Amino acid sequence: MKPLAESEIKELESVARIGAVRKVITDELSKVIVGQATVIEHLMIALLARGHCLLIGVPGLAKTLLVSSLARVLDLSFRRIQFTPDLMPSDIMGADVLQEDPDTGRRRFEFSPGPIFANIILADEINRAPPKTQSALLEAMQEGRVTVGGHTYPLPQPFFVLATQNPIEMEGTYPLPEAQLDRFLFSVVMDYPTEEEEEEIVQLTTSAYTPELAVVMGRDEFMEAQSLVRRVPVPDRVAKYAVELVRRSRPQDKGALDFIRQWVQWGAGPRASQSLILAAKARALLHGRTTPTCADVRALANPVLRHRLVLNFAAEAEGLTTDQIVEQLVQSVPEP
């Protein structure tokens, strides 16, 4: 057997390290977050894959606490932006401010960075901001930089946006168009805790207990882990399976399934296939594996596809959800 090269040995050690860190991070977050194991894993996968998340859940489920705690254990800077109807792009990006030099008395414009200049951004209730502000944020997510007054400023790396939407109140909101929703790697649904978990939450949050969160992985090591995701090889059958799942979600495709033609107006685009593979790579690393499998793709089909399918009137009339359509799609498309 051919001996492993030094670079290969280092990569195997990095994979083992990421697999071990996943459990440590989960244990640290469990000091302040009760349950929500799937949500925590999806956030870690999105961070590793350099993607952004749309988090949907009712108020009071500790979304802000979860994201800020994740930033603390990874030693990353965190900012929360509350989106409101009067929020302007300059309020989040920053603006040129007229400053006077105390020595010379001369005045000049200097750039004052906005709250977007942080590693992890919680964009709270993004659908309350007007489209102009939404577009500015989504442009920064895509490009990794902002342009103000003709000058371009790079955003700190790593850069991760978690945008929340309140599923209850839709009055006075500006729903994100499908083209902008497609920019998010995942759409994660945060559900109510179980009865036992809620009892534990009440006991935890109404006591004098103040947890101390330890830093598990530093910024440089985490960025190296992000780079490792891109170097993970993908078997042809796994890539073929991801593409097949996405193509079968399109009612216009010649291989579309009957229930897709019946209930789906628009299917997922090519970015969904890319997202499935990137997320599957990150999930494999988090579980200490060097290669993703079709099981990784199946496990992530819902968060990747639920915000990329547009159902038609017939589906809405029958009370169907995109989650139900995706689950049926996964069951109907065999592995190659």
C-alpha cells in the first residue's frame, strides 16, 4: 500500500479534529440552549460551507441567544440588526461622515462602518425592511464587500448572515422574492420545544445560573476548516443523485414526477444542486468522514429545497407544504 503524503495526513487529522469539535460545540451550546440539535447542526453546516441561513420560527425560541452563543464558542464577532420599515441601506452598511482634523482644522469625509462589519450577523425579521435595504444586504452576502461613496470595503471573514422571518405577522412586511431567497444556502425551521425541554428551559432561565461558554475553535482554524470543505472529493454517484433530485423538482423537466407536475409551479435552480453538494461535504466533515454519501444529500434535502420550490394554487388549496413535497420527492427518486 502506498504511504500517505504529509499533506494527506494533515488533512485526515483536520477531518478528525472537525468531527471531535462538533460534539464539543454542541456540549457548550447545551449550557444555554435546550434541544434544537438539528437546528444547531444545520447552522454549523452552513457556516462550514460558507453559506447563509434563513431561520423561520415564532418569537421566544432563543434564536438570538443561539446565534450569539455560536459566535462566542467560535471566537467570532457578532452583531444583531433589527430590521424595520424605515431602515435604510446606510444604516447597516455605514456611511461617509464629515470629520475635522484637530491638528490642521481641515475637514474630510471618513467612512464610518455599519453593523454589517462583523463575522456573524443576525438580520432579525428581514422581511420588515424595504426592498432597497434587503437588496443591499443580499448584495453584501453574495459579494463579501460593500461599496459606499465609490469606495469598496471588504467585509470581515468569515462572514455569515442568519436572517429570521416571523411566520405569524405578515402585515406591513416585504416578502423576499424567490430570486433573493435562492441566495440562502438553507431555510431552517425552528419549532417549539417538547414539554420536557420547555420545563428544563423554565428551570434554567429563571434561576441564578450563569453559564460560561468556552472558545472551542479559533477564527483561523475555523477558516481552514471552511477551506477543507472545498477540497473534499465527491463521488460521481452522489453528485448525480443531488442533480437528479433537483431536476425532478421542476415540473417543466421531461423527467418530472406526476405529483411535481400537479403541485409545483416552479422547481429549484442549479444553485440548489451546488448547495446540496456543498452542504453534504460539510456534513460529512462534521461527522468525521472524508467523503459525503447519498444519505448526506437526503438528510439536507429539506433545508436546501424548502425555500426554492414555488407551489401552485392546487397545492395550496389542499393545504400542502413544500416540506411534504420534498419528502415525497426524496422517497420517489432512487439512488443511482
